[in-house]
Amino acid sequence: MIKKDKDVIIIGAGLTGLALGVFLKEKGLTFSVIEKNENTGGVIGTRDNNGFIYETGPNTGVLSTPELIRLFDILGDKAELETADKSASKRYIWKNGKWRAMPSGLFSAVGTPLFSLYDKFRILGEPFRKPGNNPDESVADLVRRRMGKSFLNYAVDPFISGVYAGNPEKLITRYALPKLYNLEQNYGSFIGGAMKKAKEPKTDLEKRATREVFSVKGGLANLIKGMVDYIGDDNIFTSCSENLVDAAKDIYTCTFIKDGEKKKISAGKVVTTTGSEDLNKLLPFVESSDIRSVTGLNHARIVLAAVGYKKWKGVPLDAFGGLVPSKEERKVLGVLFPSAIFSGRAPEGGAQLSVFMGGYRNGGITGKSDGEIKNIVLEEMKNMMGTGNNMPDMLDIFRYEKAIPQYELSSGERFAAIERIQEQYPGLFIAGNIRDGIGMADRVKQAGQLAERIDLSS
């Protein structure tokens, strides 16, 4: 009989895997985290360069779930939460050569130049429209039906670009934006549903999930460091190759190569948090047709350029950032202003910006050279941010070939296949951003819920 070394094996030391480790440790369960890369944190990273502190992957999260609040409570001073400066709470949308403020409420939506007069009347009538009856309705179709074409073009399309870097015509609402879908299905409308939900009773943790934009003092890498410190280095194995999970009755065994030596860890439960591309080799015992359903999804390709100016002479940075509708046919998805909302990100009087490119509009940009990407950034900074001929003091480029999974029509079969696999192999949990959402809050929520399920079944 195989001896269990741990209660749980976690494959992947990105945000989901590490957050799961934090929640499991709090519950007193034993576990090991196995990571193929040298560093923990997945795509989350922070650099300190030439007086600028900037992110190499996700720039911010949203305090939208009780699990995320709980994570920061557990970590305490290991990761100091920093919320965005309220003086820069605006969001800009690019239209006809100008940045225009995104409406923050119903009345500002009526006055904005972003939407047509016809659609403004449609917005006022939104609470009185009947819910849709197509469960596979795309985000674009749903928004056109309830809010109008201009609202799709200048509110939802840029939002989808900022979150998924995806195509609203292909993303399915109940998979990609389940909260929006449920507002219509459960309450009859977006506006009326949001008002009713706001009045529903909340737990103390839910009340603290304020939906504020957040980071961590010194950058998101300090969130990763805080989780690693809490978990303990002895529970995390990095630079692991040839990772393989074997299933035998109620025992899962993970074998891997670490520092040239083959290692083996056994546990009653195993959680995968890796990208879908790793699952075929990682779980060879799973039916190939089910694995194909799980791994057959599209990803957005993204280029992030972190840009820094020691003396900022461009447009006022009085917002969270700006998003660019696909209709405007620019070469960037959006520009965030981290130094406007978080302290210490740039020298006094300077600015640090994050420029996002690629997605479904221009996925081929990841194949361009650094010089080509730099020229695109400088051109767009000049035309959109008013920098003129001022050259940045820092420009760092990051490419992500499989940045964001797209929750398209195939997602239904993916989720069903995951459930079939987990039913066939009790104790195996397939997690990560291939299900349950892609945002930082989604990842931590999934980890917290998994920890509860694992604890109850232990």
C-alpha cells in the first residue's frame, strides 16, 4: 500500500496554487506545491528599474470577493494591501481622437458623447426589457439587445479588451461574464438587478469586498512573496521537470525531476492549476477525449510595454487609465496609469504607464521585434498621450503567447469534461484560469472554495 506523504499536492505555483496553499495551511492541512518554472507567481512579477516600479504581467486586481479579503487578512503584514487613489478613479475611453471619461452612473451615461442619442433612450428603458432566452448568447448580442450598438462599441467592447483582450462577438456571456448574465436572468435587468443586489444582506467579509482597484505596496510581486513566506519554502518545489501524476485507487502520486534527482510525493488529493497545454502530459490516465475538450481553447496573445518618464509632459494622468475600442482601429488595447493611482511607482513629477497590445485584434504583435514594438509604443504615446518628441527614460517589453483563455462557445464542453474527469477520479481537482474566471479575485475565490471542499472531504 502506498503511503500518503501529504494531504494535497498542488501542481502550479501561480496565484491560484499559492492562494490554495495559504488557505490549506490555515486549515492545518499538509501539502506540497510543484512548479515547473524557476520562479513562483506565474505571470505576476514586479521590477524596480531606473527609479520606476512596474508590473511585468497583471497590473491590478479588484477587491470583489470575500476570499480575496480573507487572503489579505491571513497574510497580514506579509503583503500590505494598497487601494487605488480615489482622485484618479475615472476611466477614459478613446473616441474620435480624444480621451473621454467613461460614465460612472445612469445620469452621466445620458450626458456622455460616447453613446448615440437613440441608445441613451435605450439605456433608460433597459430595466423594462424582457430577459433573453438564449443561454449561449454572445456578449455582443446581449449588449446590443439590451443597451444598443454604441454602448457595445464604446463601453463593453473596450472593457472586454481590457479584461479578456477578446472579441465580444465570440465570448459567451454566461461563461465570460456570469455576473452580468445572472443579473438579467435572476432580476430581469442589469440596472434593476444591480440595485436589488446592492440591498441584499451581506456578511462582514462581503461588505469589505468594495470592488476597489488594488495592488500591494511595492508591487504585486510582494503578494507572491507574502504567500510563499506564509506557506514556507519547504512546501514548495520549483524548477521541476517531467512532472507526472499517477492515480491508484485513493492515492495520487506525483513524480518529477528536481536538481537532477527523481522525486515522488503521494497524497489523497491533487489539484492542477497549470495552463491547459500542460494537462495532457500531466494526467496521462485521463481519457484522451475528455482531455481534448479541456485543452481545446483559444488564448489571447498579449504584449505589455512598461514605459517610464522621469518628467511627465503629456496629458493629465488623472484616471485609472484609458481603453481603446476596436472601432477606433488603434494599435493598442489600452494604457494604464499605475503611477497615478499607486504611490512610489515613478520619480516625483514623473509617470509610469503600462501599454497593452495584441489580443484578437492584433495577435501577431508577439512576433514583432523589440524595435518594432518600441516604435508602435512611441507612436501611440505621441498621438494618444501627448508626449510629443519626449523619449521615455524606461521602456521594457514583455510577450505572452498564451496570456488569457477565451471563454467562448467551447467553454461549456470544457467545463462538462472537467466535471466528468473529477467524478471519475475523486480527489482530483482541475483548477486554474481555464474555469471560474480569469481575474485575480476569481483565482483567489476559486482557491478559497477548493480549500473548503478539500477540508470538508478530508
